[in-house]
Amino acid sequence: KINSVTKKIISTGALLGMIAIILGAFGAHALKKVLSLEQLYTFETGVRYQMYHALFLLFIGTTHLVNQKSKKIIYNLTVIGTIFFSGSIYLLATNGITSVDFKIFGFITPIGGLLLISAWIKLFFDILVPMKKKTKI
């Protein structure tokens, strides 16, 4: 039986993946007509990182290499990081086609990136430290 934490992590990964595919298709077709190549490339960067982290959540949800507490921490860092990083990139890339100036959200992108890096660091140390403890016995 799947527990609620695992179900939440896997379903969020699936949702982020689905949204990434939708946004990727939207960028490749609709936005291609209204964005510059540089803006389109920036938008695609947001899609790529969102998909990477959707897959990352699917892995975290299904792995037995980290405990439930760590999974929750990694989940929160990844979800907030993806929203900040990819979300701000989507806004910045499409800034020219709206009446709202999204450049004020530019500071959020590196914060999102730091959160995503933190999630990977957490995974790394959760796997590395128990291995070191086992080898010392």
C-alpha cells in the first residue's frame, strides 16, 4: 500500500511533468510566433528544469534510499524551488507580451535555483552519510 507522503510526492511529480509538457508545446507552437529566439530559449529552460524536477520527484517518491522525513524536506525544496525558478523564468521570458512588468520577479530565479540545489544536496548527504556509517562498523 502506498502511504500519503509517497502518493503526494509521486502525484506532484506527475502533475509538474504534465504541466511541463503542456508549456513546452505551448512554447513551441503559440509562443514561437510572439517571442524572440532568446526569449523562447529562456522559456524552454524553465520547461526543461521543471521536467528534470518532475522526474526527480518521481524518483524521490519511489526510492527507499531516503527516509520519510528527508523525502518531505526534499519535496518541499523541490516544489518551491521549481515554482520560483521555472515560474519566474516563464514570467521573465514572456515579459514583452504582457502589460505587466515581470522583471521585478527576477530576484526569485536564483532563490529557486538555490532551493533546487539544496534538494539535491539533501539527497546526496542522506545517501552518502549512511554509507559512511555502515563502512565504519
